[in-house]
Amino acid sequence: MAKLSAKEIIDSLKEMTLLEIKEVVDLMKEEFGVDPTAVAVAAAPQAEAGANDAPSAVDVVLASAGANKIAVIKIIKEVTGLGLGDSKAIADNGGVVKEKVPTAEAEELKAKFEEAGATIELK
């Protein structure tokens, strides 16, 4: 089998769906005993840096799940590909839902979470 370069691996990840990337991450955890989450995050397409001073990528942080926690857990599962337990932990304790997300995508996620009653911060 030919050895793939890091760029080739990243390019192939860009062509995958979020669920396919999660499957790759799970296989890497199983095969190598490490959590390659940083690789999956780095593979997310990033917006080109513009001429303005606004950040091109931000972290989506859950400050509060609000009253409708079940809906928020479902959104966390959908957005991150995490399991129910990990999604519930984020909903219960708050914290980073996604890192280094393009600003436009982060705004969409924020609107989706706020529609479910959650409080989201973009950092």
C-alpha cells in the first residue's frame, strides 16, 4: 500500500461527510489508542481570511442548555457526531461544542441552538 502524505489525508477528509470523518476518528482511536480529534477539526473547511479584522474561525461555546435540554443534546449529537453520553455532558456542563468553525457556519449553529433555547457564545 502506498504511503499517503498528510496533505492527501486532509484532502480526502474534506471530501467526507461528518459521519464518515467520525468513523475514521473512531477507527483511529481503536487502532492506535489515541484521540485524533484535532485531525478531524483541522480537516473542516475554513473560510479564506478577508481584509476585515473579524476572525475567520471561532469556537462555538455552550454557556447554558436552557429549559429544553433534550433538544440541545440532539443538536450537539447532530453537529459533533458525539455519542449521547458525551453530548449530554456538554449540555449539562457547558463548554466548547465545535472549535475553529468558519464564522458564517458558527452563526448558523448559534441560531440553531438559540432556537432550541440554549445560550451560545462565539469566541
